[in-house]
Amino acid sequence: MDDQTNLRWPDTIYDHFKRVGIRQVGYVPDAGHSRLIKRICDDPEIADVVLTTEEEGVGLVAGAHLGGQRAALLMQSSGVGNCINMFTLVRNMGFPCLVLVTMRGEFAEFNPWQVPMGSITEPVLKLAGFLTYRVEEPGDVDETVSAACDMAFDGDLAVAVLLSQRLIGRKRWTK
Amino acid sequence: MSAERTKAGHAMLERRKLVKDLLVDRRDLMVVCGLGSATYDVAAAGDHPLNLYLWGAMGGAAMIGLGLALAKPDRRVAVLTGDGEALMGLGALATIGVKRPENLAIVVLDNAHYGETGMQASHTQGGADLVAIAKGCGFADALTLSAQSGVAHVRELLHTGKGPLLVNAHISSAETPRFLPVRDGHAIKLRFMQAANAP
């Protein structure tokens, strides 16, 4: 794996967002998604919607779909817990819901308070009706995100991609 | 303020008449209805394919309105919801204040109570001021509607006012008969999308 691939995986996600025509992205500020968020904010064709809490994004995605636009959500694993009741909207109405989750509370986690939610993020998503795919290596981002985008928007499905903490890298706690 | 109006018992707007008046000659207005009484009120005013009846997802109505307003910038979107539903999604007002969609209005049917669960007092009775909150979040305008004489103006705002707007309508907490529209979310969605996205 070359250094370019290691660093450029957020650009790969962005490229797939453009390929499938995503026009709205809801996000909560997040270090792991910072590069992708910047690409989205710099793109005048994508409405970047900064949320106060992740569950707002589920409503946003529903509204976008009702109006004929594709949308995606970016959140951290802790945000999945904030969404549980709002995820019922996805099942009750049936619309594509693509969520990219940066994981905390696993590989090389410094903060034990992240572990309880991080360790149940994937089962919670499954219980809420999502298909889930984990990515551990930068070289797997392309194929996995490509498949997730196609399943979400061609199949009207709820799909979550879990970007592992190993992929994102250790959080630096000292400056 | 809200507690005072309840105690004073002065004539407040009747919710069914208010909603019916707001939706007269609605043209292609898209209406997102918060769960519970707001959904019943909008349905009672006349079923319409552009009514998005919610039966759950409490706190999410305003954000559905935002996604819709961003997707359809040349159309008007109105979210009609209750004070309890709006309070559960207060953060959405800050999110909407950042994006400032000009085609979005939120009408809160504020009876200062949680009607679905036994008429417990809501936070608007305890002092939460939704108009001040919306203004503080950067809405283009936010106003109180408490008299029939103001209804026609608000109706006009739904069609031509520069959003985002929030209207806090002081309504009577008197019970109204339930009026239950279709509950199948997939059917509601498909009907709405066919009407909203027709060429």
C-alpha cells in the first residue's frame, strides 16, 4: 500500500458520492471525516448540512429523498446511538440511507468512555435494519464504498460503512 | 407568557379551523405534518397527496422539511407540528438557521400541552419561547399568531414569505375529535413523491 492510498481514502469516498449523484450530506464535525467534510463543503453542488445531533440527519435524508435528491450521512460511532428512534423513519417509509461511520472505542482507543458505544455500534445498526460493512484497510475503501453506494441507491436500502479506527489512525492527544 | 395566556383564558385559535384556513387554496405547497394532532389537523383540513403524515419519528419533522426544501428550492415547504414535537427537535432550528432555506416555514400549533399523552404541561407553558429561539437561531422571521385577524397574513407568508420562518400559533387546548389518515408510511411516501416530483 503506498502512502497516497493511505491518505486519500476520504477522496475516494467523495469520488463515489459524486459518481452516484449525492446532493446533500448531513454531518456532525468529526476528526476522522474532516478531509471528506472539507471536500463536501468546497463543492457547490452538494448541500453541506452541519447538524447539532446525528438524528437530525435521518430526517434530512428522508426529506431529500422525498424531494428527489440523494443524500448521505457522516457520523462517529457514538452518533449511531443518538439515531436509534429516528432510524425507524427509514423502515417505516423505506428510502435509501447511506451512513459512513468513523469508529471510536476500538483499535488503540485512548478514551475508555468511547468503548461502550463503539462496541455496540454495528449490532445496533443491524437491529435498526442496516446492512453493515467494515473497512480495515485504506485499499478496501474504494470497493466497499462503491458497493454500499450502489446497494443504497439502486436497492433503496439502509447501508452503513464502518470505517475502523485502525484505518482512521490513532488520535493524537498532545499537540 | 404562555402560562399567562392559559390562565387568562382569552379566546385562542381553534386548531382545526386554523389549519384549514392556512391550507385554503394551497396550490403546490408541500406539507410535512408532525406526529399526533398536527397530522390529524392537516388530514381533517382535506386529504392531499402533498401531505406527508408522520406517525412517529418525534422531533424529526423540521429536518424532513429542511431536506425537502433544499431538494426543491423552487417550491414552498411548510412544516405543521405541535409544540412538543418542535421542542424535541430544538437543535433542528439551529441547523435550519445555518442553511437558511428561503422556501421553508414552520408553523407550531402550540397548545402548551402534550395532548397525545394526557395533557401534561409542555415547556412552552413553562417559559420556553419558540419565537425567541427561532430568532436566536437566525431565522429570517419568527412571529406569534394569536388572533384570527392574523391568519390570512400567515397563510400568505407560507406561499411568499422569505424563509426560514417560524410561526408560533397559540391554539386552544380543547380536545378535538381524532381524524386518522392513512398510516402506511410507504404509501404516504410514494403518493407524496409522485405528486412532488411530477414533471
